[in-house]
Amino acid sequence: MPTWRAERAPHQPDWPTGPDIVAVETELAGYPPLVAPRECDRLRGRLADVSLGRAMLLQGGDCAETFAKATPASVRGKLRCLREMAVILACASGLGVVQVGRIAGQYAKPRSRPVETRDGVTLPSYLGDAVNDVEFTEDARRIDPYRLLRTYRSSADTLDEISALIGHDGIDLTALHEQIREMAARGPRNERHQELIEKISVALRFLAGYAGADSDLRAPDFYSSHEALLLNYETALVRTDPRTGDDYGSSGHLLWIGERTRQPDGAHVAFAARVRNPVAVKLGPTARPEEALALAERLDPDREPGRLTFIARLGADRVRDLLPPLVERVRDSGSPAIWICDPMHGNTITAPDGHKTRHFDDILREVRGFFAVHHELGTHAGGLHLELTGEDVTECVGSSGVGFDDLATRYESACDPRLNHDQSLHLALELAMVFEDQAAENRRTACAVSRTS
Ligand SMILES: O=C[C@H](O)[C@H](O)COP(=O)(O)O
Ligand SMILES: C=C(OP(=O)(O)O)C(=O)O
């Protein structure tokens, strides 16, 4: 009997009683692992660099992947978007950027309400393609355990697609350079922004020249991640590494525990404690420093750099107040946990037409607040966790010309609003400006110290 069954497991679908869920678990248990232990170990090693302040983590992708949209073009768009952001961030910070998709497994969603009502009709909420279908009909919203098998297959196809792209599909630096210039010309950017774009352009031109005639930058490692929400699925895919006897969650390289399921004594944390993968935990505005500490002790008792990441999603208005005590408490305990910023989930609003959306200014304000707090504390701001897509959707407002009136034009997310390609690059450029400001401040402080000594 898997250990989690004996514990509290919130946000599990009400799987229909009968033999089906057991049959699905048995079938999954016989499938090959989706990711290999050595790949998870490699990611943990790269994350150790983030923990030690030598690299950054960029994690992003759909809020909710769907079977229908797990196409090669969509996968390629997301990878490309993340890689382009990584190039901008690396140019600006001088740090390596570890790229992790919210991809190849992000098929389950915890929801605020169990049901949804439209025009007087009430149906079960959409819980992700792993559980039911987003279409608003009784049949589509029925919970179906066999969708877990499709989740596995779709994740496997996406991982195949990613493997085909890695090492073969490089970034065209000249095209990226042009795209950044076009963005600069389109957007209401100030002079400093232009200067920064020019600097990044120079770096990109150098890289293009250095990389050779095809101006092509080969993709570095790329890893998968998703919220380990559905414990029937995750547990059925645990595999033991014959080299070491350690258990790994074989559904993805990095598995995270969401804000709603992060109880230190709960079933999801027990699952994450059992596996050797790098793991992450979301921390929302109600998270207390003692809870963060308890999570660090439970999930990373050996204090291994790269094992544990905290994903703070505190909201633009509160990040500057709520983040310092969390970071300080964990740091003072000697934990090497990485801190990254999810500026999406604390900043969701409802547009006048009813769409869920996020304002770019709020997203940026939370990112700036997060990096400012770490700068003040002298701790390493480890990176970003974003909901984004490589496509030209209109889901978040306030950048790339998308306003409230444009949301209906191309709103395709099955759950929460994502940054589109242009907005993602815009955010990367804004963060690059933060790095510049902080570097300038560090130089001023160093000069002042050397004058007084
Ligand atoms: O992605 C996070 C949550 O699953 C999502 O924000 C929940 O959305 P809801 O509040 O509409 O249920
Ligand atoms: C559910 C999610 O976020 P959170 O747990 O932070 O609400 C998510 O990132 O999909």
C-alpha cells in the first residue's frame, strides 16, 4: 500500500469507485520511466550552481498543458521562448541559466471551487486533461481515470519532441537580435531600455560571430517539470534506481508541490520527501517562516545544494514585506534552498469581460520586489517561474499592445493566463535592467568602501 494513502491528500479527484483506477495504476506501474535517474541527478547538479549563486533557474510553460495542444510546433515555441529569455538573462547577468519547462506532465490543476456555473448550468470544474476535459459539457467534465494513461503518452511524446530539438534546433541569434530591436521600436521604452537593448545586441552579435556562419547557438540541457498533484499517477511512476536503490519520480525531472498541497505533514510533501529528484515547493502569502523551515527540514534534511527550491508567489503588493522573514529564517537554519519568483499566481485579476488575466505591471512589480529583497539581504535571487507560451496569445494585459478589450481575440489557456512570446521577452529585458542597476549599485558601494579604507 503506498504510504500516501494513509495520509491527508487534498485536491485529489473523486475517482469513480470500481476497479478502473486500480487497473490504470497497475498499467502505469509497468510502463518505462519517462525520465531517467541520471538526468534528474544532472539537473540537481545544475541547480546546485543556482544554490551557490553561480547560475539562475528559468522555469516556464503552460498553466495547463492539453493533449490537443501538445503539438511539435507548440513545444518548439515554448522551448524557443525560454531559450531566448535565457540568452537575454545570461547576457545581462553573466550567469548560466538552467532551463526547465512547465512541460511534459503539467496536466493536473488544483482548483478554487469544485464546480463551475455558466448561464445557470453547474458542472464539475476542469481539473486538467489528466482528469477531465475543459469543454463545458457534462460528458466532458466527467472524471475519467483512463486519462492518466493519455497523460503518460502525451508526456512521452513531448519529451521525444524536446530530445529531437535539443542539440539540433539552435537559436538564430541574428533573428533574435532583430526581434529585440523591433520590440524596442514598438513598445513605449525609455532611453535606458534602448541602451540595454543595444548592449544585449552587441553581445548577441558577438555570439553570432563567435558561433560561426550559421549564427546558431545550440540548445543547452533542457529539463521537464510539473506539479506533482495526482498521487495515484505520481506514485505509480516511482522507479527505483538500480545503481543506488533510491526512488525517483519518473514522471518529470523536477517535481513541485503546489501552494494548496504543501502541508509539511501532508501526503504531497511525504511523496516529495521519498523521491531523489530535485523538488520545489510553492509558497503563497499565508506561508509562515516556521512552515518554510519545516519544509526545508523535511525535504532536504541533508542540506544538499540543488535538492530544494522555494517558489515564492506572494503578490506584487506584499512580496517586499512577506519575503524577507521567509528567506531569513530558512537561510539562518543553514539550508541551501534556492529561491525563485513566481510573479503570476499572486497577481491574477478578473477583467471587466470576465476573463482571468494578469497585468504586466504587477508581474514586473513582483519580480522587481523579489530581486530587491534578495539584493538587500545579500542572498541569491535564484530566478523565475512563469506561465508562458511561445505563441501570440492575448491572455495577460499591459504589454505587447494587449489591453482588456483584446483578451477575447486569442485567449487559449485552459486555465490561467500566460505571457505571450513578446511579453516574455519584454519581462526578460526588464529583469536585465534590474541586473544592470544592481551591478551599478554594487560598484558604487565597492568604490565607497575602497575610498574609506
Ligand atoms: O494554476 C493555479 C491554479 O490551479 C489556478 O489558479 C486555479 O484557478 P481557479 O482559482 O480558477 O480555480
Ligand atoms: C497551481 C499552481 O500554482 P500555485 O500552487 O502557486 O497556486 C500552478 O503553478 O499551476
